Amino acid sequence: MTRQEQAFSQLMDRLGDLSVGYILMNDLREIKAISAILREHMQTMNATLDSLRQDLSAKVKGIDVLAMVDTGATHSFITGREVLWLKLELKEHGYRIKAVNSEAQLVLGVASVELTLGPWSGKCNLMAVPLDDFDLILGKELMATNKIFPIPHLDGVMIADERSMLGVDRVLEA
């Protein structure tokens, strides 16, 4: 028995109800343990949120590409350079898109492609736009229609297929 427990026990003896004292002491221990676990979990979550960008290995028309999952993007996007490399057929739509801190730009076109993420494959509409940082961005429209959701703490995405739950691991950067 620690000094704190002894002092608490003596106090409760004077008060005459030991069972209440031990219950309170055990509750305090549990609260301390839970607080420590929550503190550790919050530190992990903060580190995870700082690295929310998720790069995934994907295939477009059977060709390996690197895709970024972006929960802030409304649609899925691809660069004109990738359109040429993958020989995608674009349909013109006359859409305009405005990125943060830039002028509205004309969408080059939309390509409907077969996209493969790990064991899953399905149709994806890619808007061809001028991009600076990434060649392929997978947005909310694809995630919502195909039940794909990012799981940052596992560094991947889960796909709720009718047959089973499929996991796709993140591409780890060297």
C-alpha cells in the first residue's frame, strides 16, 4: 500500500466508511489511466492529421500511376500530361474550375476510365485540368459513389464492396 493509500485509508477509518474510500481511490486510478491513454491518442491523432495526404498506387487503363486521395476535392482530376501519356479520350464539357488563389480555368475535358486500387476496380470520371503538384487526384465524387473512405491512422483507404471490405495500403515514401 502506498503512502497516499495509507493516508486515504486512515482518513476513511476516521470517517467510518472504508468501502466508499476504496471505490473513490479506484475511480481516481481509472481516471488517471484513461487520461494517459487519451493524451497519447490525441498526440497520435495530431501527428496523423498533419500527414493526411495519402498517396496510393493505382492503375488507369492497366497502367501504374500514383494517385493522391483528397477529401477536399469535389471531383477527380488528372493533368493534361497524364492524359497524353495514358492516351485517354477526352469528352469536352465546357466546365470551368477555380482552385484556391487562382483564376477560373477551362477544364480540358472529362475521361471515363477503369481505375484499379489494389483488389478493387471500377469506373472513374477524371477531369483533365492544369495541376501543379499532383498528376492524379481522387476526390469526393469517386469516394461517395464507390464507398471508398480514407483511414489516415492505417495509412490507407477502405472500400466497402458488396462482397467484402477491401483495404488499400498507402504508398510509403522513401
